[in-house]
Amino acid sequence: CLTGTRQHIFDSVDSWLHDEKSNLLWISGSPGAGKSAVASSLVSWIGHRNCVRFFFKRDIPYFRNPLNVWRTIAYQLAIVNIHIGIYLDKYLEKEPTYLGNGQCTDDFKIFIVEAFKSIPSENLSQAPIIIIDALDECDTSEEQKMFLNSLADWAKEPEFNFKMIVTSRNQKEIQDAIGDCSYHLHIHTGEAVDTASTQDIQIFLRDRFQQLKVDLRNFPNAINQMSQYAAGLFIWAKLAISYISAGVATQRLENVLMNMGQLGQVKNDNNLNLDRLYAQILYSIFENCTQKEKKQYEMILGSLIYARSPLSINILEVIFDNHESKIISEVIFTALGKFSPLLLSLDLNDRDAPLYLCHLSLQDFFQEDPQEGTYSKDLPLEPQLDICHVTSTENLAYICIGLLRYINKELHFNMGQLESSYIANKNITGLSQRLDKLISKPLRFSCQWWHEHLPDNMHTCSNGGKLLKEAGIFMKNKLLFWLEVMSLTEQIPAAAGAMQYAKDIFKASFDMILNNSELGDICQDISCFIFYFKKAIETSTPHIYLSALPMAPLMSLLRQGYEKDFQRVLSIVNDRRKGWLREVQVLEQGAAVLTVAFSPDGKHIVSGSSDRAIQMWDAKTGEAVGEPLQGHQDVVSTVTFSPDGKLIVSGSLDKTIQMWDTKTGEAVGEPLKGHQHSVLTVAFSPDGKHIVSGSSDKTIQMWDAKTGEAVGEPLQGLQDSVLTVAFSPDGKHIVSGSLDKAIQIWDAKTGEAVGEPLQGHQDSVSTVAFSPDGKHIVSGSWDKTIQMWDAKTGEAVGEPLQGHQKSVSTVAVSPDGKHIVSGSLDKTIRMWDAKTGEAVAEPLQGHQDSVSTVAFSPDGKHIVSGSWDKTIRMWDAKTGEVVGEHSQRHQDSVLTVAFSPDGKHIVSGSLDKTIRIWDAKTGEAVGEPLQGHQDSIETVAFSPDGKHIVSGSYDKTIQIWDAKTGEAVGEPLEGHQHSVSTATFSPDGKHIVSGSMDKTIQMWDAKTGEAVGEPLQEHQDSVWTVAFSPDGKHIVSGSSDKTIRMWDVKTGEAVGEPLQGHQDSVSIVAFSPDGKHIVSGSLDKTIQMWDAKTGEAVGEPLQGHQDSVLTVAFSPDGKHIVSGSLDKTIRMWDAKTGEAVCDPLQGHQDSVWTPISLALSHDAHQTSCFTHQCFINTDGWLCLPKSPDLELQPDKLLFWIPHESRQGLWWPGNTAVISQYPLQLDLSNFHHGEDWTTCYVKNDCPKCHVK
């Protein structure tokens, strides 16, 4: 503000600063009233209090995003206040990943409220003051709503007298949020303008006329007249001066006074005088133009007004040089000179300076008429201008896409001229400066903003079809090069958003214009590609081609379209993924099970997930039934069966409801459309004739299940999103729960609300259900409680059920009405007695993430749950035990494995209490898990004929199994007093020997299961390992007592003295194939060979492992020994010399308990680059080996591995890897490092190859 102006406002602010009753000051006013100038002056005026600020700016993306406010302010706070700085430093040290996950409300609480509370009481007077300007220029979104709520929370924070000042237009949503909780100063304009504001404008005008050296004696009333016309709007005065100074000052002053005088008295419309001034300026620009000049100026001005980011002269020149109208530079310079009064500043010599509008009210001036679709103002000046949002943005989109498509010299392979694929972008010296030279600002603008200029209703645009065609050519030819630019300029998150944004527009437009959705499908596929490979793409640009493209699913449209051009890359040998995995089809959340339901007969389960898919499951076997039901365009939020089980109905965030035939999996009819926002909940009426749905558009809708037609008008009256609905058992009523904390009962026939809302929850009601007799309603809430209600009176029944540690997301009532089950964000499921409200048993635990949905089976015996951890779990409703999980893998660590004698199968035992058989060639599970043990499986082995399996468990028992059927053979073998740690068959298969933590060894008859003889007792501690000699005459055992013992199988007597030498427990023993030697491994990290006849140690201990040796085995020819260790490596040794045969075999992500086969074959698919010295870093990169002296150097990136495949990666020498997602790579044609650019076989650009 000019010195001497706005003093009355500063006086009011000063009084407020000393008022302890208010901590939020809201300064409001019309557009152009001078709010931002006041805010800027306040920053200087109260600078002694360490003022921090955030000024929203609609035309700058970062400064219009409300998610950036609290983080920016927190950064400033940390600089100006040492106490806040220390608090934030400690918090981010404790939660280093928070910045990537925070939300607006979370940021406010952590970075602002708690930060201020860290200031000691004696320093409160020096607490910083926050100033936020132009709140109305914040993006209109859910984030804006949350941001406004955080301002209200600031004002309502008890005993929180820290000060915040915000400025904005007097908009309804802002008034509703903070009007009642803030101290409000309004800058009056129009008829209500006060004397002080008028005098301030007069001071400003006098000062500016004095600078212009305008002699006002010829215009004695000019100051008074102009201050009257300004009517309190400083922008009017500033704009008038700018216009006057851009020409012959006295002549233009006379024009302003004359034309404004035609309006007569100041009107009630505050902006009418401003509009008249804009019209005057525009008239002077366009009055003597030819039609061609007028058209060109309109295009340039429209681009300046509606561009999503400020343009520069350079950008204007390039984009219009590539436009079909071809506007030359001279015309652009002339136009900008004429536009200077409308621009904040203009320097024609600085071609890269952003061109900002003088004020956002200029955009308001050009708001298109809703009827005409083009600029229309009821003002007497001509000419009328054709500058509208649709036309301008369509032109910009067309220009941007054209720029991306056509300029081969600009958008091409290897945009950054990167020399090596081993180096991460952030580690390339001088990359930013290099990119300034290689990627022009016009190209950056086009890459970043092309999608945001796409018209919403492209099919109504004059060039809609043409624009779609151009976009299609760009997507199919230049898309990966665009992705390079986004990677190099650190815009990958924006790239994913661009594809999602474009997808919605293209899908609708393609359907309307070209009658197909190809372009929308491509955008969706690219979104999946970017999200899934985000880490690889944003870390290292070459790996768009080297890691991401070849690892995309076979059915990926992007892969299909581009792989022919990039042939010298790795390939996947065993790729089972035809389409995107569930965790990659939705951005920012990953796939998750959001909703499940049982079929009425209890035979099937249906689930809906965040990957847009609906899946039917066999409730008994857990197998998927048929292919996923696909059709929704967004997250599937809710599913349920019809009462007869013939239909499934689903609701989605794509605003639609869809019915499906459970037998065929086909969609029944068209999607039910009507909701304006996400469908969050659906339910069938008990007779199956109707469906009810609830939405985030705050309405409930009834539908005819047969015709799909809406029945009646939406049920309205709710104040926020409807999160849950349910029918009463008799179908006469509907109950709903919503974000506004209320539960409402409705008459299903009339749609009228029945009684008042049921209130009592302290937060949103996320889930409701009727009891089977219809007498009660049960609800769950984000306030962590469950409440029972009388459905007739609406009264709460008993106290809230408390126990969950986080929001309750789902509830269900058992068919007999006796129990309630609830699921929560705390990852647990709880059972409750519906009569007493008491918790029944302990919480059911097992999910690794929030439980989103639960349901009872129709017989009440089972509970099914779905979770954000991407699993569906079945529970025994009586015992709480998990009875099924729909996943072909062990659910915990694998402790023991063994090959079948023919090598075709592998058996594994796990901490999850199950045994699984696997196909050794394919890695697929064979049959269902073998279940029966009550604790972890410690040991497994095949019988010599491969027909049986023996297992030993921590439950103290041994079990024999039929390897073909998976059935238990006979009863468990009992006798050990502690965990069975080891068991194996004799060479003839007639006997089993077992060792236990009870310090004993026991022989068993494999046919009868009877114990043979007494336990062998000599060891002084747990027996960890036993083995038969090849002739079956002897047993060797190893123990925690550090010794090895030989036993006579026939007599049970110990043979000779204990073999001593190890310094710690003996974890594993094995005989050589000829029976002459024994090899042992120990927790002392060593391996020792022994003479089986004399018991003497053979040679020195084999040393090399960095941790305990857990397992050893001889090769079939007896020439080599293989060992596995807690150090995650496998080592091979020459049995004769004791020398290591090769470098350690690396690849396991955890301890190696049991190497089960030794294969010395050469893997033709591997190349010398991928060796066992490579390692996988914490971000999933397979990195080249480092020498010790380069340990601190950045990792050399060979390729990136998707998260789910890291444990299943085939390392050199592997002959099989059993994993849910095994990854076997062929690197024989893999060009990498300095040769990476040769991966592009279509390359005709000389700049792209860097040597």
C-alpha cells in the first residue's frame, strides 16, 4: 500500500492483535478492492513479529494447491522460530516418509497446531503471525474444503491465542467456514464504500499523476470523479493509470472521464465500473484493427487469459508458429505492446519472463455467457470480442499436442542426452543446466499442461474430432518421449494425474465422436504403467525403456504399441501377468478389497476392490470362480447379492451402479446412472425387487431391479455423503449413515424420513445394519465405537461398544441376531455379544492393513473379511481361527523344504502351520495346503518312493501324509515332549527317525506309526538334525550341545565318542553319497567334514559365511558341498579341498534354511552383468557390485524389480523359484550402461546417442 493509505485497516488490525479473544482475522472484499496489497503491507508492518505467509495465485499451480499451504508455512516457521524448528526436525526424523503421505488436515495438526504448542510459554509474545492471502484463488476441490475446515479448527482451538490473518473475496463457502469464528474486516466497495477507502484512492491517484507529470488544472474534478468511479476498487484506479500512461496521457484521461461519465451514478454492481474500464482499454486496442489482426489479437489474449500457467513471449512465439493460423513474432510483439495496460509488467526484451495478468478480474470480465458460449457484455462499447474459455483452451490444447507430435527435433528419444543407464537422475552432475539447454520452455509448457487445456465437452467443439486425432497420433508415437521429459523435470506424479484427467475426457469424447473408447483405454493403461513403475521412471529416465516397458504386462496397450521399437532390452521368461496386477490399476492407493458379501446359500463370496474388478470366490475352496467382472471405470466401493443369489449389484466411484448375472458373469443391462458423485453403498430389498444406493452427492436413490429405472426422486435432506444404507428385514424401511454423524430411517415406499435422525456418534457413521428381526439397528463410526439402536423409537440401546483403536469401518449381525462382528482401521475384527455388548474372545488378528468389510455366512458359522492388505480371509465364527485365505502361498516364513525323489515336486513347511506341495518346474502349488498340525512345521521329508511325506512340528507331533492326495495317513506320531525339529525316512522307507528339543532321538515304524525301541538319549541339549547313512545302518545327529553323535540303527546304541569341534550348536548334518563322510554346519558359522568311520575331523573347518550355517548337503556325485546361512547366501565348496568353488550365491531376501538341490548347469538366459555379487537395494533396484573402496558411491542401477517379484527373482544358477510372483529374466539381448541408447532400434536422431 502507498504510504498514508489504508491506515484505518491497519488500526483495526493492531487492535485485533492485542485482543486475546480472537485468533483468526478475516479481511474480505470485492475483486480489486486491494486485499493483496493490504496483505503485503501487513507482512512488512508486523515483520517484527516474524510474519510467515502464503499467497494463493490462481495462475501458478503450486500456489493454487491447498495441499502446499501448511507445508510451505511450516518451512518458514522452522526458519523464524527455533522452537518450532526443533519440533519439526524431531518429528520428521521420527516419521521421515510423512511428507509423501500427508493430507491437508493432517499437515495442519502436525505442522501448525502442534508446532505452535512447542513454543515455551515465556516466548509466546514472539510467536510468528501467519498471513494467507487470496484464499478464493485456491483450487476448488475436496482439499479446499479440508483446508477451510482447518482454518475453522484454528479459530476454535481452545486457549490457542496465536494469530492468523486471511484475505479473500466474500464467497459463500468461505463465509460458511470461518464467518462465525473469525474477526471480520470487510473492505467496502460500490455504494457501501466508506470515506476512508475513497480518500486512500485519491491519495494513490494524486501520487501517480504526479509521477506522470499530468497537469490536472485542465481536469479539476478528475481525482474526485475517478475515485467515485473506482468505488473503493484499487484495481480500477491502478488499471486506469496503467491505461493512461500507455498513450497520450491527457487524451486518454479525457477518454476515461468521458466514457465513464456515460454511466451516471455509481451502480449497485461493484464490478460495473471495472467492466467499463476494461471495455475502454479493449476498445482502444481493437478499434483500428483489421479483421485478421482482430482474430490474431483475440487468440493471443485468449491464450494469456486462459493458460493454466503463465505464458512468456518465447512460448507464444513457438506455439503460434506451429498453429495453423501461423502468427508471426512481429504481430505478437505488437499485440503485447497494446495489451500492456492489462499485464502486470511487460519487458519485451525478456523473452522468457512470465506474462501475468494485471488482475484476475480480467478473467471474470471474459467469463462466457452461459447461453451464447462466447464473450458477451451488456456494455455500449464496440467491438464485441470472441474470447471465450472453450475456444481459447481448445486452441491451446491443439497447439500443445501439435507441438508434442510434430517437433521431432525437440521431442525425441533420450531427451536428456544421458550417457549411462546406471546413474540415477539426481546423481547426474549439471543435469538441470543441461536440461535448460535441451528442453525449451515451450516444450516444457506443452508437456506439463496439454491435458488441462482439453475442453470438457470436446464433442461439442468445432475441432473436437481433429483434436482427438492429433492426440491419438501423439499417444501412439511420442508418449514415451513425453514421459522422459516428465521424468527429467521431476513431474512423474503430475504425469499420472494427466493421464487420469485425459482419460475421462477422451473416453466420453471418443464415444461421442468416433464411437469407441480406444484413446481413453490407452490413457488408463498409461496411468497404470506410470503408477506401477513410478519408482523406476522417476529415479532414472533410461529405465522407462530398460525396466518398465519390458516388465509391463503382456496385454498392456503401451507395451504392445512400443515394444517393437525397443528390442534390445531384458525380457521375462516366465511372465504370467497378462494384465495389470490389482495393486497397480488405481493411482495413489494400490489395490485393496473394499467390500465383500456372501451369497444367500453361503457357497460363494463376492468381493469388490480398488482395481475396479469384482470377483466371485468359492467359499469352501477359496478358488476364484471365473474371470473378474469388469466394467466399472473406477474403484468398486460396494457389492451385494440379490436375495435369490442370481444377481450381484455393485456400486463404484465412477458414479454408476451395475447388475451382474452370477452364473455367466455378464453385466445385466446398462449401468444405472443418476448419482452426481461416487456411489458408496448399495443394498437389495428383501424381495429382490428394488435396489437402494447411497452416494457422496448426499442423496439416496431407489431403483427398480428389473428395469434399472430410478423409482421416484432421490431421498434428500442429508447434509453430507451417504456412506452406508441397509433395508429392514421386512423391506418397509431403509436406514442410512452419513458423513454428518447422523443415522436416518426412511419409509421405503414414500421416501419420507421417519422421525428425527439418530444422533450420538461423535464422528461419521461408516456402517449400519439391521438385526434379523428388524427390531434393532447397529452402527459403526469413525469415532471408534459401535452403537445399538431401537429401530422403532430411535433410542440408543445400552452404552457404545468400545475396544477398537481406530475408526470402525464395517459391521454385520449374525443370522441368529446374537452376535455383532466389526472391522476397523486398526487391522482387527471384533466379535460382540449383541445382548450384553461385551466383547466375545480376543480380537481376530491377521490382516496387515485396515479391515474394510466383514460379513457373516448365512449359517452363521463363518465370517469373511476383506482388507486393504489385498486379502480376503475366512474365520470360524465360533473359534476365531482363520479357516481360509484366498492366496496360493504360505502366510508366514517357510522353515523347511525338500525335493521329491524324482525331482518333480517340492514340499515345504511353514510357520503358518501348513505344508504345501509345489510343482518344481512351474512353481505352482499342487492341491490345497496340508493342514492338521497345531503349530509351526519345523521339518519335512519325502519317503524314498515319493509316495509319502513326513512332517515334524513345534506341536511335538510327527505326521505322515499321502503325497498324492494330501490326506493324513493315520494318527499323529506322539511321544516327544517338545518340538520336533527334524525327521527323515530311512533309505528303505520302512522307518522314520526324529529329533527333538526334548534332547532325544526316536525311531518309528513308518507303516504302523509305532515307536521302535526307546528314545536315544545321550545329547545334553536339543537335537536339531538327524540323517540316515546311505546303507541305513547308522544315524547321525547334531545338537545344541555342540556335538555330533553316531548311532547304530539296529541296537540303538551310540557308536563311539561324540564328534567334537564346533564352538556352537550343530544345526545340520548329512552323509556323503558313499557313506564315508559326514558334513556338519553350525551356528559358529563354520562347516566341518568328518570321517564317518573314525569320527575324526577331515581338514580344517570351511569358513566364509558371515552368520550361522543352517543347512548343508552333498552333491549327488559327492564332489561338492552346498551350504545355506543366516547371512542370506548359499555357498558351494569342493568336498576334497575345502575350497570355495565360486562366489556366494545371493538372491534370498532372508535366511537360507534349506538348500534342497544342487544344479551346476549354465543359465543361457543370464549375462555376465547379473552375478551373485549384484544386490537389491531398498528401493528395489538390482545394482552392480561395489568394491569396498567405493562403498559410499551411488548405486549403479542395472534394472528395477517390482515389489511383489523381488523375493521371486531368479538369480544365476537357480533352476526353480517358488513364489507368488516369480521373475525369470532373459538378459541375453539386454543393452545397458553406456550402450543403453542402442535399445531403441527405430532411432534416427543423431542427438540421442551419447558417447
